[in-house]
Amino acid sequence: MKIEEKKYFFFDFRKKRIELTKFAITMKYEILYQELLFRLRNRIAQNSKLVAKLVDILSLEKEAVYRRLRRDVPFSFEEIVIIAKEFNISLDRTFGIDVKTLLPFRSQVTQNEVLVEIDYSILDKYLQFIKDMEADASGKIWLVTNLFPQLFYTGFENICRFYYFKWLYYSIPDCQTKPYHEIVFPDRLVQIIKDIFVYSKRIKACYIVLGNQIFKDFVNDVAYFNSIRLVKDEDVLRIKDDLFCFLDYMEDVAIKGYFDDPKNEVFIYNSDISVNTSYFYFDSKISVPHAVVWSFIFNTIISFDSEILEMMKQRIRSIIRTSTLLSITDEKQRMEYFEEQRKIVEQL
């Protein structure tokens, strides 16, 4: 009996190992595929030009290329080699990066006063995620946040600058602390911020759950940094004006239920319970489904793990059940919410 038990246990253990190995291989390929598509779009941003180029070098019909970009059909190994050679993409480097992402979470954190290439690489990748969502007819984003949602505030310069200032304050040594009025965005960063704002508004469906303290926390932060003379009084007034414009914009979106096009739905919720962190869940047929956890304002932790993604989706569904929908319906509660936030901003 004991021998049989040992045999059964040994068999089960080996079976589990085989399943894990298959999962690892699948995840490795999925993430490699995602990295390959990202690098291709970095080389040729316009989809029609990218398709034309791939048709030419792979000797495929246009529809066959579209199927590969939509991930309906995978590129073959031979096709990946041809693409890598034509676009000068290092497969060694790509594999080296992606082996790390076989862990449930992949951290992308930098702590430099000046944005360096790796920072822009992370921002470019995030922007590409947004573009993938915009290009996908069924693309959806779920967002739970205890900060202002980037999909909104990237259109408001002084709010962006304050978040960037606060990130720098916590990221660099005390002796290098810069006051708010000395913060200047590089042109490249300005363009990325503008693109995020533009492409976000074209996503087919956005579900956004706002933490119930986000305006209060933001106002308190501005007031604190003003009290220690890192934010001037005149800058406080500029931030305050942006906050009122930001509220007007959010309320308009909530009333309509979309950004610029009725086909691109936006569902805004106010959480009735506290929100401890900010995280996205991206669901797209163009890119690999993944979740992004925001830490320290701009830094991110990315997960492609299926169990983590399912847990994240379940958590978002649970938070939505304990939240108040502000979009379209329940006009009275929506008006009360935005009036309350304006009173908070008025305290600045």
C-alpha cells in the first residue's frame, strides 16, 4: 500500500511538473510575441505601412498578415527570424528580457532625476498598450485607482506636473529636491503625454473606479508642499484652476457616457470603500492580456500570469459592486459627487 501511494504521489508530482513546464513555455512564447509586436510598432507606427512591409518581406497575403497581428494565427519561427533580420531586432535580447517576466510580476522601476532611455521605453510600451486598445474593436480597460486616472489627467498640464514633481520628491536624494516651478517636461515626454490622452479617448470601453478620497488627497498634498515652500502660491492657483477644469471635463464625460465618440463607452464609478492602490486590467485581442499595478505614481508592476489576471478581474468586479455608477444614470448622485469635489478643491 505504501509503495502504491509513493508511486501515485510521484506520478502526480511529475504530471504537475509537466503542466508547469508547458505553462512556462506558453507564457514565454506569449510574452516574446508581445515584445516582438511592440518592437515592430516602434519601428513602423502606422498599421497600414507595417502590414505592407510584412506582406513584402514574408510573401504573405495582406489578410494573412492582419491575422498574425491580431494574434488569430501566430508567426512561424521562420517568419520571426525573417522579421528579426529585416527590422534588426535582437532575439537574444528579447528572450533575455522576457525570461524574467515568467515570474508572476515584472517590476519596472527607475529612480532617476532625469528620464533616461529605460524610462521612455516603459512609457512607450504603456502608450503602445493604449494604442492596441484603440485599434481593437473589442478592446477594454478596467481601472481601479486611488490617484486621478491617467486617461483623464494627461490632458491637464499642471496636474501632470504636480504628479511628476511629487514622484521626483520621493525618488531622489533630499539635497537634489526641486521645487514645483523648476519642473520642466522634456519635449519627448510632452508628446507621450499628449498621445496617451488622445488615444485613451478612442478605446472602445473603459471602466473606471475612482477612490473616494482622490480629490481630498490631492488637495492635501498640494497644500502640504505649499506649506514647505516647494510649491509657490501662484502655482497653487494654477493647479486649482486645472482641477476645476478637470472636474468639468470628468463630469461632461460622466453625463455623456463617452469621451468624443458615442461608440467609445466610459463607465465612471465612485468607490464606496477605500482603494489602496491603482491598477489596470487590459483585455485585447491584439496584445497579450495583462495587468498593470501602479506604484510610486509612475512606476509599474506588470503581470501576464493567468491566475493573477483572474484574481485581478475578480477584485475589480467586487469593487464595482461596492461602487456608485456616475455615468449617464442617477443624475442626482452624480451632481452631488461633483459638487462635493468642487468644494474640496475650493479649499486650496
